Amino acid sequence: MKLARFHVGHEPARIGRIDGNVVVDVSHVPGVGGSLRELLPALIDLEPALAVADGPRFDLNTVRLLPPVDDPQKYLGIGMNYREHAEEARKAGIPIPENQFWFNKQVSCITGPFDPIIKPDISEQLDYEIELAVVIGRRCRHVGVEQARSVIAGYMVANDVSVRDWLQKRSPTFTLGKSFDTHGPMGPWLTTDSEIDDPLDLGMRLTVNGEERQNWRTDDMIYDIYEQIAYLTQVMTLMPGDILATGTPAGIGAPTGRFLVAGDVIRAEIDGLGAIENTVIAEPRP
């Protein structure tokens, strides 16, 4: 099942089920409301009702899709988790970590699947990174690798937009360079775990202005998503709605200096999950 958050005009956010090119409003189903994060702990129980619920139907072209989860407690990313990407990072002067390397993306960076990405005036090194985003479905701690899939609610496409000159030069951690406003586009909807046979065997592609820059598969992860969950939950409690960006494949802009500029259109797509598309705009003047 694919579940989206969307606006119709200026009305409050609704939850909808994606049926082809139509979104069916299921906000009226008991236990749903307007927050996808809040319904996640009950998602398994709600799925049968959501799958058959009828409600107002809207063509996808007539609504504004919102980030499926706009209010997670945590948005975490793992660095250099694809083999070829780790090698290109090494060539760009970025040391390869010996263990899982995690950083925060502040949740204020989250934006919608088709919303613009702002290029900061203070940077000339704006970069893209297609990632499989995992959404946690229930509160969990000390989760073993074998049990890790049971805590996943679903998956999204994410673009881990990065400001390289702040990421590697202006800050001793990745947090600032990963957390600029609008630098967390995701969506276009949450695809529930039950709909994906194997999240470790999905094709992923990113283009800039129609030119392919990244084309890889999720089976190239150094640490797969179950190992990631097991590692993190040794340290912290993961909560419903928490987002894990699970790494990007080779082809980012940093090694070649092909950074994003205003007017660029970035499309990121993952098999079975849909696509997001965002246009880079200049930073608005106050």
C-alpha cells in the first residue's frame, strides 16, 4: 500500500491511499486523522481497513503532495555506505570510516517530494544524493538483525541534499552541511513494507536536467538496513516515524565538481517506491 499526505487547496493535510493516478482520502478511517507518524504504531492493524476504504478521490495532478512524515523525532543518515561511493569519496579526500558512520539531518530540513530546493547564497557546492529512506513503525531498542524488518513501517525516496563546503570544511561534524532548510525532500508517499518483496534489491536512479548521474542497486550497501537498525538501537530508542537515510551510491557531484545551480531539476526514483522531483532555486532575498 502507498500512503500519502496531501493538501487540497488551503485545507488541512489529509492522508490518502494511492491508487494509480488517484489519491483516495482515507482520513476518515478511525485512527487515521492527518498525521501519518501518529498512525504508524497501529498501521498493521489498520492496513486492511485502509486498503478498502472509500472516500473523496482526487487526481494526483490536482493536489499538493507533502512529505509523508513531516514531524519525525529523528532523521538520521549513514555516510559512505555503498562500496563504489566510498571509493569515490576516498578519491575526493574524504576518509572511509571503519564502522557505521551516522549523522543527524535536522528535521527542519524536510520538504515535499516536488517542492523547490534552495541553493544557499553562502555555498557554491550544493550536491545531491539519492537514498532509500526507511521509516520506523514502532518504538524499539536492542533490535537484532533478524528482527529488524519487523520494526519497519515502510520506505520512501529521499534526496540527502548536501552543502559540501559546510559538510567537509566549515563544521567538524556533518550536521550543519546536511541540515539546510529544504535539503530533505522525500516521498512521494510511504510505501508500506508489506508491498516490497526485498528492499535490498531495488534499482535507484537520479538525473539532473534529464542527465543520469546515479544508477545503482540497494544490494551494494556495505551495511544493510537490518544491520543499520541493529547498530543504532544499541545506542538509542527508535520511535515511530523516525527516518533513516541508508546511504547513496556512486555518482555524486563532489568528485567531479559538478554541483547544483539554480534552475537544475533533480529527479530521484527507486523501483516500487515512485519518484520525487525538485527544482533548485536561488535563496530568496529577505
